[in-house]
Amino acid sequence: MEALVIIGLLAVSVAATIAFALKAQRTAGWLLVPYFAWVSYAKTLNAGILALNP
């Protein structure tokens, strides 16, 4: 359960980093989007594993 919370916080921090990077330099912000997608996918996998293993 705690890993899911940590990954959720990571996703929030990556989203905030993307928002700040887009203001500074658009290319840098867009280069972080695949990382956000990967973190979101990892969060989904973690939630699925948590749901299957009570």
C-alpha cells in the first residue's frame, strides 16, 4: 500500500516539474511527458497487483 502512495506522490511531483519546465523551456517540459506516462503506468500496475493480492 505504501508503495502506491509513494508512486502517487512521484506522479504529482513529475507533473509539477513538467508544469515548471514548460514555462522555462517548452522542449524540456515535453521531454518529461514520457517519464510521466511511465510513472502513471507503474502506478496502475502497482494498484493492480495490490488488488489481486489482498
